[in-house]
Amino acid sequence: MSNTAAATTSEMPTIQVTTKDLPLSCPMPGAPVWNMHPRVYLPIEDEADQESVCPYCGARYRLVDD
């Protein structure tokens, strides 16, 4: 990964999601760029820190209480 890509990824805000958004997929259905890459499901509820990163675009998600 280039330095530019790494910098862009680290500057992206964390997207907060709730249990209503599960199963979590990226891109999310309501996203304006929903077709930017293949849909990938992220098992965020199984992660110890309740966070997950999309392997395609680097979007960061955090599961919060609803």
C-alpha cells in the first residue's frame, strides 16, 4: 500500500453502527456509493473490540449500543 493510501485510510472517520444495521455489510445499503466495490459482510459482533475495517475500501466501523 502506498503512503497516500495509508494516509487516506487513517483519516477516514469511524462509522458508528447499531444492532439494527446487522448483518453489517460494506458498502452499507444506503450509502451513496453502494456499488463502489463488491459487498463484503463484516462480522463486527464477533470482534472483541466491536470494530471492523473493510478490506476493500478501509472504512472503519464501530458497533455501539442502540
